[in-house]
Amino acid sequence: MHDTDPSDLECFATVLAGELPGRWTSQYHPDHGDTDYGQLTNAVWDTDQTAHALATHDVSHCAVLTRIDDGTRLFVIDHLGGAEGFLIAALAPAELPDAAYAGVREPDGLAVPADPFHAAEATTLHLLPRYADAVAHARRNAAALASPLPDQIDLTWADDALTTPLPQSAPLAKLLTEHGFAYDKDTDRLVLPGDDTAVQAQSVRALGARLAELGVGVGMRHPARPALATARPVAAPTPSTARAR
């Protein structure tokens, strides 16, 4: 490992976190001499330069950047092996089962110079989009493992609320409740109230984005109108059989 002041990595990661889109935190893990960062390095989602560096060098210190909005994590270390700059790679989500990563292309990390502004641009343009695609694929796999998902769910307007049948898929039902739907035992349906239309619209947009990641479409329906009563035809008067006198 090349001789780098540990404070350089800490400062680089802090500035980088402030330059990435969204809200990020930076946590520096210093060199304590006997600290094992295996729990972090095992989660590195990379088969390129970062993976090679971790396979050939020990990590004495590192930084982890976390996006507050969705928990995305980035792993930052010195460019091990004597090169200048740093390596940035994504950490795989901890909540997904190992089988969910089958067939998923790793997002792979970046080698960047010791310029956090340049690194932020490269991370935003290349690493984060690759990570988003990989996570979406892994989540689809995880959902399929847990329970088969439908091709589409239908949301039906009922006055100002949106309703949908309770899905058989437990992960799908959980996703709906996480986006504001509540179970109504009287109708045996999930209901998204329309008391605040702005909140309702935001919930539907966020839900649609998550469902799209899982390959599930969303249909919006209005309740069927009741059929109009068929008018009974007026019977023609029956001619009298009595003879006029």
C-alpha cells in the first residue's frame, strides 16, 4: 500500500459526499492497527479494479458514504498498490438474499484522482446509474423468489380514494402499505385515502417507480357505472271484441 496520510481519505470522502446529488453522509473508518473491515469489503459490489485491490492488499482505513434518502452506500479507499487517487465502489444492499444477485451485472467501481469534484461528476454519471440498474434487477429477483408477481395491479377510484384488491404476494402488499395504502376489512381491499390529494399523488408516483423496478405495471380505473334500467315497452291497446250496436 502506498504511503498516504489517512486524513487525506477522510477529507476527500467528506467533500465528495457534499458534491453528490441528494443528501449524503460520510463516515470515516480509521486505522486502529488490528481493525478488520471484512464486513465492509465483503459487501463491495465490484469485479474490476476495486475487487482486485481488495484481493491483493489489506484495507487499513476506509470511508463509507450513505445516501440518506434510500440507503445507497459507497465504499472509498486509497488506490492501493502505489497509484495516486482513490477507488470508489458501491456496497450491495444488505437486506436482499444472496440468491437475488444471480444473473445481476455488478455495477463496478471507479478509479478517480484526488479531486473530489471530478470524482463526484464521474460517480454521478457512471457509478450511480449502474448501481441503480443493478439494484432494480436484484430487487426483481428477490420479489420473484418471495412470491410470483402479477404483470399489473389495478387501482380503482372510489370517491376520492384509490383502492386495490389485497394482493396474494406478501412483498407486494408490504410495498403498497409502505406507500400509504391501508387495509379496509369491510371491503377487503387496500385503500389509499384522498384527504390530501398532493400526498396521494406523490404516493402513487413513488409506488409506480418501485413497481416498475419489479416489472409490475399500474392501471388506473374508474368504477363501472351501474347499468341503466331497461325501459319497459308500452303495450299497444288491445282492440275490443265487442260489436258496436
